[in-house]
Amino acid sequence: MNSTNSKAQANSSISIIPKPARLIHSEGSFLLEKTTSIVFSEGIENKEILASYLSDQITELTGLRIQKNSSDKVFATNLISFQLVQDVEWGEEEYSMIIDQNGVLIEAVSASGFFYGIQSLLQLIPLEGAPEVPFVKILDEPRYSYRGMHLDVCRHFFSVDFIKKYIDLMAMYKMNTFHWHLTEDQGWRIEIKKYPKLTEVGAWRTEKDGSRYGGFYTQEQIKEVVAYATDRYITVIPEIELPGHSVAALAAYPELACNEGPFEVENEWGVFDDVYCAGKESTFEFLQNVMLEVIELFPSKYIHIGGDECPKASWEKCPLCQKRMKEEGLKNEHELQSYFIQRMEKFLQTKDRRIIGWDEILEGGLAPEATVMSWRGIAGGIEAAKQHHDVIMTPGTHCYFDHYQDVNYIEPTAIGGFTSLQKVYEFEPTPVELNDEEAKYILGAQANVWTEYMHTSDRVEYMVAPRICALAEVVWSRKQQRNWKDFQTRLNHHYSLLKQKNIHFFVKAPHGGVNKNFFFNKMVLPLEIDSENTKIRYTLDGSDPDIYSSVYQQEIELDKTSTVKVQSFHSSGAKSRVRSIECIKIDPLVADTVSKLNVGLKYKIVKGKFASIYDVVEKEVLNCGVVDELKFPENIEAEFYAVEITGYLKIDENATYTFFNYSIDPALFSIGEHVVIESDGLNSRLERRARIYLKQGVYPIRMLLVKNTPYANQKLTWCSQAFDQIEIPTTHLCY
């Protein structure tokens, strides 16, 4: 039952995330055995649920089945004991845990405290060898009351089984709020019995390839998820978007819009002008009826109403909206949005519910009891806290898990941005601009997971883990306790734990070089990895690396065209994505001899929408001219088109040049006969990098750019050994 280890071994066993407030360990460990029993003192709520959860988790981790014992023999030996403490000023989520030669004793004042004690205990169990947990004393409680994870199931839909898996991942790291984003322009995902067309029509969209995509959760499934989360001490907050992001609802019931459509469920990402009409009483009748059914399904104190990114164009043209503004004495459409939000808030208050909205609900005047989610940075949160409104911090700078977590020329397509694991870990939810009284209104923080570019549940997991571990420590642990290097060391155990739980998580791929290289005789490819317990393996024959592939120990030297594939292998058995690096051997480029050149480049606009760069054919030529940068010309009237830019690139000094192109829509750049940058397909949102040696002189260039989306912003930049990445100077572009 009891074995003794060295202090060093005990140290290596303490890898709890989030880090407990106080922890003392000593030599020795307690061995979990078949004869170990789980017992509870009198008065503990949900003890059967807690016992079953703990027993199941231990079995999953070790294969050992621990007995559940309903007796109250709390002070016997060989037990995992739960003791209800009274007459102490502990928080609801606070717990203590003592592991010694007698077994495990967890104390708390509530079931949630016991549950968090269980999570810490489970993280102390080794994943290999005997199931011995080190002797420790822990006293622990969270820093913030709100510790949230969001999931958008509208852009892409996920099964009930995956939602439960997501909730289990949250529970592992003591997150206590699941923000379920259920309605959007791209799909309505919650069954509302009074309005069946919301799911018959609004839950389905026609994709660009003509296929039908969608799905929804029945009310029974939602009840099942809420109950599952409740057993894990997680509150589920539904989000029903209003007044914007509502095209799916309008497709089902077009009479709720200002112009009455018809509408189709959107199959593109973005912000759309069609929103609920604020001038029609039927709009509010509809939304109130929807909320009545939502309230019955979700017992949470909060209902999230969105309130973000609501264009005002349709309201500006709508006679009924303008009439509403006049009758209510509203100065502008921002105040009309505030009226809309406050009217819904008043209704929900009559049902004993409170609203949460994104920080746009500050515009035009904040609803009296509203809680603000500050996503456009922290300024909205600061403003709301100074007005004595509760705030949840979720800024895009640190809490958007749809952003890239590594350089985007290595990672799979994401929506943009850069939010690394370390950046999440360094987040501080309470702004220094707030005084002590104002700081009390910061309830906590939340990560947002928008799924435009997450087609599968595996991709969601990849984008969430291990960043969830970093945020969990931010919102649970004391600020002064956080230490990045210590966290990285503890995280090694969690890579193994996540792998055992079948969570597809991010492992950093090897850095070094660029993904497309042109060379003449020989080239040297340097690689690097800064992750602990990780090796780089590579192949030169185009196959994916495996555990038998060469281990990278020194720079790879190449003398022929090769596709080098590299991958990080963590000691847990987890692997990064495979990174493919093209190394193309060519004859040295010869500069052209051109006697006279003009500054700038020629361009030609071809009207049309093209899915591929190779679909561009000369149909209707809108106009031609001269442009001074390798990017879209300005003031083009057509909505969709392609532009071909041709001319010469002037090189002043011999050097290796790196070209960069961040593309949303298809793009191609060539020098002479060599395609240097190729970005094909819709909404790729990736940066391409290519490297080539150029001698002094001028070289013919061609760039093809496709504009399929309103926000396409492709351009080409470069750098050489002599300077950082910049736009190519106009003086270097000629025709």
C-alpha cells in the first residue's frame, strides 16, 4: 500500500495544471490497489456521481477498478476519502488534499470543491508503471469565478459525442463555463418547437460545391449535454445571436427582416447587412418565444445574446426602424441597437435571467444589468468595469483559439492572427487601469473557438490543446505563481495525458528555412526546435517521417531537387504536423538586358469569379493601366475579378531574396519561368514564402491575383540578407 521514493522522484510527479495555490510534497507515495475504497462522509451531495466519475477515470488511466464504498469510514486506511468540512470560510470551489501512508483525504465545503480535488488527484497518477501517487498536501482555490471555453457549432457542426468530449477536456483543467454558440448566419443549431423552420431550413446551407451541409441539436440532446456538463460542474451558457448574425433565422422566417428577403443560409464567412428588423413588433415576439424555450433547456443564470457586428445599413433604409427611432426618441442606429438589447434584457429579467453580450453592446448605452465580454481588446472591459458592470475578458490578442499558434506558413489554415501557447500563458485578465474596487467586476476570462476553418472535431482539439492548459492556469492560479519554464516542464506530462485521452493536440513543427527554396549547386537546410523532450526526424524521398526516419543532428546538405519532410516527435509519442520543404535545383537565373524601363508595372483586370488561379481566362477585360505595387489596384468597380500584373523586377545587389505572400484568395508570382509563389484554392489564409538567389540586373515577373471575397488583400513583400521584410520599393518595379 505504501512505497518510498526519493524527493527528486516526488518532484517529477507533481505536474498539476492549473498550478495549485499551495502545495507541499514529501518523500513517499500511496499505491492505489484493488482493495482501495472510495468513501464519503455524511452530507456530501452527488456522492454517487463523484464516486462513479473518479472510479471510471482511474480505470481509464490505469486499468485498475477502485471500489465504491458507501460507508463513512473516513479515517480508516487504504481509502480515498471525501470529508465535508463545516464552520470554515472556504469558497465553493476550494478544496484541500492530503496524500500520506493512510491514503487520500479530500476536504471541501461543496461538491464542486471535491470535483476539483479529484482532477488534481488524477493528474498525480503516473501513466506508466505502478499507480503510485506522491505524498502531498494541497490547499487550492481559483483566482477567478468565471473560467470559460466557447465553441462555435454554426460555421461547422459537431456531434453530441464530441461536445461531451470537449466538456470532459474542460473539466480536466477546472474550467467551469461552456459558452455554446448556437445560432449564426451560417446555421441555426437549436431546435425551437414553436418555429420548426429554424431547423428545417435554417440548419442547412448549400456549399459552394453544391453539397448540403448542416445539422442541429434536438431539445432532448441539449438536455443530455446540459446534464452531462452539470455532473462535471460546468455551466452551459447558450448564445442566441441578435440583432445581427441572423441570416439563418431570416432564411427560415424572412418576414423578420427589414426587406423580407428571400434569404439563403450563408455559405461564406463574414458580416452581412441582413439583420432582424428593429421596427417590427413581430421580431420581438419571435425572439421572446425563442428565449422561452431556451430558458427551459438551460438553467444557467446567463443567456448570451451576441450583440456584435450588427450592420446598420438595413435599419437606415427601413421606414419601420426609422419610425421606431422617432417614437423612442433615439438619436441614431447605435441607440436603436441599444434599445433592441435593453428590450430583450428586460424580458429576460422577468424570467430571472441576465444577459451577456459582446462589447458592442456598450455602443448607444449599456443595458442596466448586462455583463460584457470584451473581445476587441481590453478597452471595452475597462469601460464596462468602470461603469460597475461585470466583465469577462476574452480579447482577440490572447484568447482567440482560432488564431494561428505558430508561424502561418507552417500551420494549417486558420482565420489569421497569432496566439501562441506562451502568449496565452502571459495573459493578465485584470487590467492595470482598474483600481481595486473596479477590478472586482472582472469575473474571469474565456477562450473563443470560432470554427470557420475547423471542419472536423480533430481540428478543434488541435486548436484548443494545449492552449486550454495555459488559459486554465491564467484563470485559476495566483498571478505570482505563474512561471513559463515551470509550466513547460509540467506540460510534458500533459502531452502524455492528452494523448491517452485521444485528444489531437498541437505539437510545434520544426522551424528553419522556408517551404520553397531554389538553389544552383548545393544548399544547406538548417532546422530547429525549441520544445522540450522533442526530436526532429526527416526524410528526403517525399515520404512522411516515422520513428525509423533519420534524426536531425546537423544541417541537411542537398545537391539535387528534393522534397524534405520534417516532423517533431515528442517523448510522449505525440507528433507535430508534417512540414514539407521543396528544394528545387535550377540553372542560375540570367538577368535580362533592357535598354529603357519605366517605373511601375502593367496590369489588366479580368471580370469573373475564379475558384483556382488556373481557371483565370481572359473574358471581359475591364481596364488596363499601371500600378506601383504588387497588389490589387484601387477603385475597381467589379465585385469579383482577377488582375494580371507584369513587368520587371530590378535587383541592385547580389543576394538571396525571400518573397512573402499572405493570400486569402488564389495568387501566383513567377520570376522568369519559375513559379516562386503559388497559393491556390478559396480562403486559404496562408502565408507563402520562397527563397531564391538573384544577381544584379532586371528579371521578368508576373503576378496573378484573384478577388473572390470583399476583404481579399493579397500583396507581395520581400526581404534580403540586408534588410527586414518590407514592401518591394516602387523603384524596383519596371515595365
